[in-house]
Amino acid sequence: MNQNDNPFILWQRIEELLAGQNPVANWLNILPPILLDWSSLSWAFLTEMYPGVSNNYFIRGFAPDIGEIKSANNQEDGLAGWVHGHLNPLFKDSLNTGENLTHIFYQGEPIKKPTSFYGWPLIYYGKAIGGLFLVGTKGQTLTQGQKIFFTALASRLSAHAHHVRLHDWVDELKGIDFQTGLPHRANFLDRLDRLMSIMSIKHQRLCLKVFCISGLGRYSLSHKPQDTQELLRNVSNQLLQYASENWDMGHISYGVFTIAVPENNLEELNKCLTLIKKSLNDWSTVGRAPTQANFIFHESELFFPDDGDKPALLLEKALAAIAESL
């Protein structure tokens, strides 16, 4: 047996990759070519579900290079969608043109006329967190031994993907603004970029709302620093209390908050902001302040993709609108 064909040597090579000092260490890009070479099929893919994002998956690693393929896809579409949704492997040694599902990810994808398909969901605690997929376009198929190997590998990758996700969560905590517990500017822009991708898939508009609380400087001069801290934390707590899982929020400057929501959540967001305004008006009446606190609430509202298709551009326009209202 050729050394490169030995599954034990391949497994050791994969373990060395996954055990790198940095658990994220480009394994999503390095692993697919390795698996493709061993399987002798045409394409290898790794997908991921983002936490808090339902009904969509994202292609995170693939071989060979196929840059024109959409990275974000509907979970119900294609053979990959079937694997994610049913939480079961799917082996197709041959694909007939008369079948309902002959595309891998979406209609019109650049993978033309696949002849075989193999997919394994990456599962953690009963939920798909991604998938491993191999595609043949020249009649190649996997042997029974290879199918057993990849089934075991899918379980190993499920555990590793969850480990990477925990690592990402720790990194994300570093992007939290200490005053409010919300993402700071750079972190919020990353999250906004992800939310824009999701809205693009769904062909929906995204609303970016920015609001600024004027008067915090005057308030902090006449009160204890912890009083202002408590006020900012109260605002962020209200946002977190009323937010849906598909909202993203941030505190990008002193007293400047951002919220990105799907357009169909705009009514709920406006109700939330009304409650926040009321709490600011009532701030001095609940024993926290010796004198009346005077806060002015400024806000701006923009939409993706109408007002901008890049996170930084959309935020810059929203902040400029706030500045004009001051």
C-alpha cells in the first residue's frame, strides 16, 4: 500500500493539523486539499453554521479553488442542505439527472454535472454546526473503507469545530466594550458584515439605527463616575432584553449605540427605543440623581443595500447624519 493511501498515516497528519498551537490555524483551508487528494474525487468542502443564524450555512473551506461559488447558502437548498437539515450522512455513488436534487449547494452553481456526492453533518449536541462534503464529476466513487474513515472523521471534526467556536467566543469577548458589555466599533462592524451577508441571501433589507445620548458629559461632571456607568449599562441591558437573536448591537463611542435589525423587525426596535427614551427621562426620579438629568436623544436610520453595501460606509453615513442633528 502506498504510504499516502494509508488511513492511519492520514489520520495522524490530520491530528497534527488540528493540534496546532492556534486551534483556528487555517485548518478549514488546509484540510480540504488533503482529503481531496486521498479520496481521488473532484471537490472537497467544509461548511459552517454561524451561532444565532438559522436556515443558512456558509462554505468556509474548499478545494480546488472555486472562487465564484456563493459562500452563503440556504440550508434547505441542494444536497448539502439535505445533509444539514436531516442530520444524517448522504452517500450518492451516482447522481441521475432525473432526481430532484442534482445540485450540491444551489441552482446554477459552477459545479457542473456532478456524478457522485458524499456528505456528513458536523453535529454537536443534536444540532448541525457544519458539514463535510466530497463531490465527484468524473464518475469517481468512494470505497466502503473510505466511507467508514470519513464517517469517523466527521465525528472528530464536529468536536474540533465546537472547540474552535469556543475559541472564537473567547476572542469575541476581547471585542466587548467594558462600559456596556456590547461589542465595540471594530467588533460591531464584523458582526454587521455577517448580518449583511445573511440579508443578501434572503433578499431582505437591513436597517441600521444609530442613536446618541447627549448630556452625558454634563451629567458625569455633577455625579459620581459610577452613576454614568450605571446609566450606560441600563441602556445596554434594555437593548439586550428586547433584542431578537437576529439583531446586532454595539457601543461604538461614549453614549453612541448602534443596532442592526432586519427591516421586518423595525417596529419592535422602535418600541424598544421608546422605552429607552422613557427610562432616560425618568432617570432622576428614581433616587439616582439629586437634580433633574437632561438628556437629548439623537438618532439616524439607514438601510442596506439602499444606503450602502459595506459596513464601514453604512456606519459612516449614519454617524454623519447624527452629527448634522446635533
